[in-house]
Amino acid sequence: MTDAFFSIHRHQLVRVAAATPIASVGEVAVNLAATVAAATDADARGVDLVVFPELNLTSYAIDDLHLQAAQQRASEQAVLALAEQTASLAPLLLVGAALVRNGRLYNCAVAVHRGRILGVVPKTFLPNYREYYEKRWFASGLGLTGLTIRLGEEAVPFGTDLLFAADDLPGFVVHAEICEDYWAPTPPSTIGALAGATICCNLSASNIVIGKGRERMLLAAAQSARTACAYVYSAAGPGESTTDLAWDGQGFIYECGDLLAESQRFVQTAELTVADVDGERIVQERLRTGTFNDAAIASGHPETRVRRIGFSHRPSLDDSGLERPIRRFPFVPNDPGRRDEDCYEAFNIQVEALSKRLAATRSQTLVIGVSGGLDSTHALIVAAKAMDRLGRPRSDILGFTLPGFATGDTTKSNAWALMRALGCTGAEIDIRPAARQMLADMGHPFASGEPVYDVTFENVQAGLRTDYLFRLANQRGGIVLGTGDLSELALGWCTYGVGDQMSHYAVNSGVPKTLIQFLIRWCIRTGQYDAATNAVLTTILDQEISPELVPADAETGAMQSTESMIGPYALNDFFAHYIVRHGLAPSKIAFLAWHAWRDAAAGAWPADFPAAERVAYDLPTIKHWLERFIVRFFQLSQFKRSAIPNGPKVSGGGALSPRGDWRAPADGSAAVWLEELRRNVP
């Protein structure tokens, strides 16, 4: 299946579009031509579903002309002609037309695919207030189920109980509602989603007034989040009658609360707003949220009351690119405003959690090992702010540098500079004599002068640091503050029973490494600390991440590099997000990572992300590190996560506490994930 790896359809992505054709004032032939042109454009762009505005074939703002027989016949003929003229096109089309059935006129969404009219959905809620008079012309579709409507020579499914489902593309299940349906307290799309629709669509006329554009987007964001679906919205644009109203042509696409794409507004050209929605992500979200199924039960199992109209979509397996924003840093928003909001919340979650723990334990002091690296730096600045919030002196923080055989002068100097700048109590304990004694007691070759730098050599140092910190906490009436982060827990890049895995409170355990970097930058930019502290923080951000447990290379002087051993944290955090939060298969994660990272010059980078770190990763590199992540995450590390201390959940992207987001066997196997990756990624 690797030949189809680059196809969006292989990964259960569906390309959808909100179309805004140039409308007319009741000229059905003109509307038909504009609709066919938009459908043709969508077909050329590889679109699977196109949503048109309400009554786009008929025209919306023509008032009593809706009740003219000539207009009604022209609308029906336009539907039939549209089916004929788009028979060679691939997209499923949802078009708007006013159709007569059994002595009533209905405002309808008509589903057309490859020349076949799949079904007709009448509008449920008809607005009849302020500028709206729809009950003057149309009948409501409320309660109409199990019916048909005659169009040409065929009886076509008719009713509010229709879903349109591709039988050859998982996640392509469509529900249609019309304009006011969306604004009702009980939108029909809620039942549609509970019945299995993954993509809910709204054909809207919706004249524009000040602020209404924001309201529409608010409703779509909320509905797509609440019902775990994609929501495609298309409102009428230029060309409609402006006798008493105006139209802005707003179109947008949301998925589970996230905005994927939006149109320009008030433009005098036809638009096609396109995005790839992730059917698999939607299904996985519903699987993870028991409330979704409970709501279906409470609603009387809607799936037993809908008609699922199947169609053969025949999706392409060609590489059509990706029409979807993919954040390189899924834990960190690209938008500066949202990023600042997230950093504010993340930082204060940590500060509040630590403040509560200090108050609850009545600790006289807070003991922390300060290495001069990112994690201990962040834990220390959180601790300083927690002391401020409690009205306690920062001198109650006891910071210890614990230099070992490979501790660099730079990092130790940074540790001391940071402790002095923050005003905490600093001290230094050289662990090398105790480490030599322990290695000698064990008969380790290093004690005899041999340069053997194995895992025992490394962990003797790490273990001694933790022993000192816990005993110092006993001695000084304190608790030990953990420094290990979410990324290290995911990778198992922490020593069991040692400070990055074990402590009295693990304040960083819910924060991935990439977010920690942005949090420290946010603290600098927003003036959380004084200039002296900010200068030290800036220096620490610029240094390479290293455990500093093995002496520098004798020839090159190079220190240990964490990322050269376990892979770039940027990729590892990307993998962790999509595995823990969304449960996606490795091949899908590789596909998304390739699109996110393959071009260092493309796409949005956070403005404060260092230019020197704006790198690209090709597919072989991504596959290499993903394979290693899978082994570490699923097979080698769970026993460490099963025994982690308390610590606050920070990110909605997930956490790894065995008491919270992630429960897994400590003796599991990575075989299923490795096999899926190797079979499906070239």
C-alpha cells in the first residue's frame, strides 16, 4: 500500500469546499451555469464535497416570486440539468433549490453525485421574524421522514432523515441542514452527527449585518466541537437582491472546534474555500468521548431513525497535496495572540498547582536540583512565582547544583546565575567523590581509571543527585520538586527512581519540551521576571540540550547531545501528540509530519522561534525517528510512567499520568505499531 501513501484518501482525509458562486435575482439559468462552473473548478482541485449556499439554484431574496409556477418549474429543471451536466465530475454536490412536493414548496438541500440525485433534505426551521418571511412561501420539513420526491422520472429519497455515505471512503458521511436550522436551540446536525455523520453542512443565505460573521463562526466552532464533526458553511454572496438586505459570501470549514479555512468576504468574484477534513480524527475523538455515545442513547439512538444513502465515490489515490494547516508544534499555537494566551494559562496552571501542594504539605522549604538546563530552569522559575503567590520569600527555595564528571562550566555557571537572580538559596555539592566510591564498591572499570562510560556510569551520577535531594528535603523540612517533562516521560528518557522521573511533586510532567521553550520565551517577553533573570534565561535557551553525564569527546570536545540519541524533540512531541491525543496510526502520523516538516521555508513559524532552528525533515528521517519513538513509547517506558508522582495536567493535547489520560500495560509490545509503519510508509 506504500504506493498510495501520499494520497489524502489513503489516510481518511476528505477534501471539502464551501462554494460562493456569483448569484442572480431569480435567473435560474445563470445560477445553474455558476454552479456547474464551481463544481468543475472543485473537481479540478480534487475536492470530494462541495457545499453551495441556500437556494443557490433558485435565488433566495426573490420574495413572492417563489410562489410563481414558472420559477418553480425552472428550479426543478435546473436540478435535473445540474445532475446531467456534472455526471463526469467526482465531487458530491449539495445545492440549494425550492422544490414542490404534494402541494407544498420546500426550501431544500439537494445531494447530487456523478449525475445521480441521491436525496433531498427540506429545511426544518423556517425563520419568520424581523426581516424573514419564509413561512409565507415554504413548508417546514419537521417530522418528514421516510418519504420520496419525484424529480423527472425518478422517485428520490426526501426527508430530514438522510445521511449521504461513501461506501469506499471511511469518514465521508454527510449531513445537510439549511441556514436557520443552524441557529436553532436544537440544530438538526446534532442528530445527524449522533447518527454517524462526520461532515455536517449548512447551505445558508444569511444576509449580513454588523457582527453576524462572528456569530456564524462561533456557532460553527461550538457545533463542530460539541458534536465532534467537521462543519462546512456557505452563505450567499454577491448577486442576490439587495432590495432590503446585503450579502457577504462568508464560507468556512471547522473541524472539532478548529478553523481550517475561511473565505474572503464582500468580493465580486466566485470563491471556493477548500480544506481537507480528517474523518479518522473525528471518529477517534468520538471513541474517546463516552458522552458522545451517551447523548446518542439519550436521543433514542438516531442511527436507527436515519436513512443512510450510499454512493460509490471512487476516490483518487494520487498525491493531491494537503489542503489543511498542520502545526509543526501541535502543543504550541502559531497565532501569537493564542500562543500568549496558552502560555499564560500553562504557566499559571503550574504555579497554582505547586502553590496548592506547598500549602497542603506545609513544607518549610522547596528543594530542587538546578542543572542550568531547560527543565530545571523552568521548574525553578515556576517555583519562584509560586512563592510570590503564597507571600513567601524566594529564599525558601533551596537550589542545589550537583556537578558530576561531565558537568560543563557553562551550565553550572548558568545555574548559579539563575539562582542568584531569582533570590533563592543556592548551594553546591560535588557528587564525584561519592560516585567514585560507589563505582569502586561495584568494581566498575572507571574506578580503576578506564574510560568506560556505560549506563551504570551515567546512572550512578543521576541516582546520587536524587539521593542527595531527598535527604536534603528530609533535613530541611521540604519536598523535592521534580523537573522531568512530558516529552521525557513519553520517550522514557528518564532514569527510573531518579529526579526526572521521581520526586515529591512533578510540576513539569504535563509540559512537553517544545512548550517549555516557548513558556520561557513568554516569561522573558512579558516581563514575568527582572532583566537579570531574563538575561540568564536567554542564555539557557540558546544552549544545546544535553544530559552531561559523559565527558566531552577527547578529540572534538563535543558534549553529549540528547537529540542526536533520541531524535529531535520537535518531531518527538509531534509524534506524542497524535498518538496520545488522537490515537492515529503511525503511517498517518508520518504523512502529517512529512507535510508539516518537509519544507523549512514553507508555512507559518512562530515569530519568536529561532531562525537557526527552522529545519526540514525528509520522510526517511521522519520514519527513522518515529520507529524509535514507537519502541520507546509502547514497549520500553510504560513502567516508568506507571510510577510517576503527582503533577498537573497542562495541555489539552494529553498527559501521561496513569491516573489520568494514559493507562497502558507496562509489559506491552510495539509490534502492531511497528508493523503498520513498516508496511505502509515507503
